[in-house]
Amino acid sequence: MNGAKLTESQVSSFRESLLSWYHDNRRDLPWRRNPSLYKTVVSEFMLQQTQVTTVLGHFERWISRFPDFHALAAAPDDDVLKHWEGLGYYSRARNLHRLAKSVSKMDSVPRNAEGWMRLPGVGPYTAAAVTSIAFAARSPCVDGNVVRILTRLQADAAPYRDSSSAARTSASLAAKLLDPAFPGDHNQAMMELGATVCVRRRPLCTNCPVRRHCRAFRQGDPASYPKLAPKPTEKVRVARLWCRRGNDLLLHKIDSDAKRLAGLYEIPEANHLGIDADCPDRLGPVIAKRRRGITRFQITETIHRHQPEKTLRSPPGTSLEWVPLDRLPTITLSGPHRKWVNELIAEEKRK
């Protein structure tokens, strides 16, 4: 499929095949049941950089606690962060909270993508998704899933720095293919196809409803598209200290002005107690080692059992708190730290 030479017949055939497949195969997702503008907005924020399987465990709890924009707008910041716990990228929760406060003050909300992009935390993709689904606005959505479909349809061999640059180039084809009669369903169908069939590795081409339009399928190498530059990775090592005092656990509370994870608790790093991580004799024995990836960083974290001095000495601006174990469920830890804390406490109880 060459975007510059598409005929009306080709476009019509693509739309019909896509929508027919979507209506028969779309997943039963909670935000698609009794849909509303609010549910659409919440789901789109949650699904940014997070898999559907993870979101499913959080969406209904969120809707139960914050059933509409007004309820979310009135909620305290700490409550919002607590209910977002486990989804990661907490700036999304803060942006959604800010958005709810703006929307709850409006007499009427914008019905087009341009209007939504003027609201807090809303970018081009989210604006297009929300307005096409909620208001049938003719705005094509182009995320990483859709980029895969569009570059494979054209066998687009152009090298791209990243998915965002590929999305900008693919926007014109997305606009040509968008079904003006059913823009919301069309956008959801494209996202569904990219998430379940036209996947990154080993695409399920035999199940694809639009494979006859796909040049990469005919060439036999769809998995090689899009041509994205490899992302350089950086290895990072972090030493954390596990400090107990009776039934209390020492935690670090991240500053409220921090760019990432503001207001959340975590197991403190060695430097939070004024200890050089390169001095293993001062850290204590290793009781756990964890590895994880965040964007381009490959992080190895060692957790050391440490007996702090009676008077904690930490750098200025570092907030350390002794938190009673029975209070842990009420505070917000990042997903990995919640898991580590639970595992280490359970292990201590077994001994």
C-alpha cells in the first residue's frame, strides 16, 4: 500500500475489513462497557507506556474510588497517588488530577483535538483518541502500535530516530485511512490490531484482516518494520539500605518537587544516609539483588541490611522517616519497592 497512490476503492476496502474484524474480535475491556468520556480519558492516561494486562487490575478500583471528574478533582494528592500505585510513571496521575480539576470547572468540554491539547497533560495522541472515541471527531491516532501497521503497509524502509519521528511521518497515511463515519471505532481497531495481531515480534499475519493491503507481508519480512534506530543502554548500579528498628522500617520520602516519583516512598539509597556506595564495608551484608529496566537504563540494585547510627545523618533536603510496618499499606511506594518491601518482610517473618 503506497500512501501517495491510494485509490478510493483501496481505502474503502481497508476500512471495511478493519472494522468488520474489530467488531468480531475486540477485547472485552472495562472502559468499553457503558463507555463515557471520563472512562475514556482515564483509560487513555493509564495505557500510556503501560500494558493492558497491568491496567486491568487498576482501572475498576480507580473508577470505584473516583467515579467522575468531580470526584477526582476533589481528592487529595496523596489519595490519587495511592490509587495509581503499581502503574508507574506517576506524572500521569498528577496530570490526570490536574485535568480533572480543569474539566470539572467547565460548562462544556472541548469536542475536538485542538481544544483538548490546551488542557493539562494532554498531547496529540491522547487528544485524538479521546475526541474520536467520545465525540466522533475525525482525528487519527498514531501511537507505536499504529506506526507498526502503517510502516508495514508501505514497507517503509526509511530509518527513524524513534517511534515519535516515525509517527509524524505516518500521520498523513493515518489521516487518509481514517473512516470518517466511524473514527472512534477505526482508531480503536487500529490500536487493537497493533496490540494483538500486528505485534512487534512474530506478527500474526495469517490472522490479519488487512494483510492483502500490506507490502511487508507480501515481501515476507513484516517484523523488520519500522526501521527504528537502536536505543543506547546505560548500566546503573544502586545500593539501598534495609534498616529496621523494632516494628519500624526506615524509608526515604521523595521530595514533592522532584521530577519523578514526587511524594512517593522508597527504600533509601546509601547516599540518603550519607554513606558512599563505593565503601562496601559501611553498607552491610547484601540481602537481595534486583534488576530492572527503565527507558534506556539497565539498573542493578543491591539491598543491604544496615544498622544506622542512633542519630541519622543525611544530606540536606533528604527526608527519611521511620514508618511503622502496620502503616505501610497506607503509604505510596513505587511498584518495585512495594514488592521488595513485602518480600523482605515476609522473609524476615520466616526466620
